[in-house]
Amino acid sequence: MSRGPASKAFCQSLLCVEVPVVVTLARTSMAVENVMKLVPGVMIQFDKMCDSPLTVEVGDQKIAEGEVVKVGDKFGLRVSAILPPEERFIPLHK
């Protein structure tokens, strides 16, 4: 397989692709019946502790963790840990 200038340009162009980045507070599963009963004021309880780190995901793959920070009148995420690449990527087989 050639790794010439065209291959390098292609790899560089991949770095410009925008992907959705999702920050997850917590997850839970609910029966559809319970989802249908949701109304304003209903509380949904999670097993995650309130001081646990939030999860940063790209394409349903966890890539980092962090904590909520206030940035002016908005909020953001301070990244506290990045997962090692071997834990983030699934190897492709030939």
C-alpha cells in the first residue's frame, strides 16, 4: 500500500472532519412504560455519585473524563483524564 503524498493529504483531511462530542452526566435504563409516565417534576435517580466525573464521548466511545466548570454565564468541562489510545480504539482486522 502506497503511503505517498496523496495518502498523507487524505490523513490530514480526516483531521478536519467534525464529529459530535457528547458529555454524559449519567445513564440509566427505564421501561418504556415508565418513560411514557414522565411529566414535569418527576425525579429520575441515577446510581452515579454526584461528585463523579462526567464522561466525554465521540461516536459512542468514551475518550475522556472531566468536571463541570462555570465559564461566565455558561458551563463547560475541564478534562481531568484522557483514556489511553489502546482503550479508545477498536482494531480493524484485514
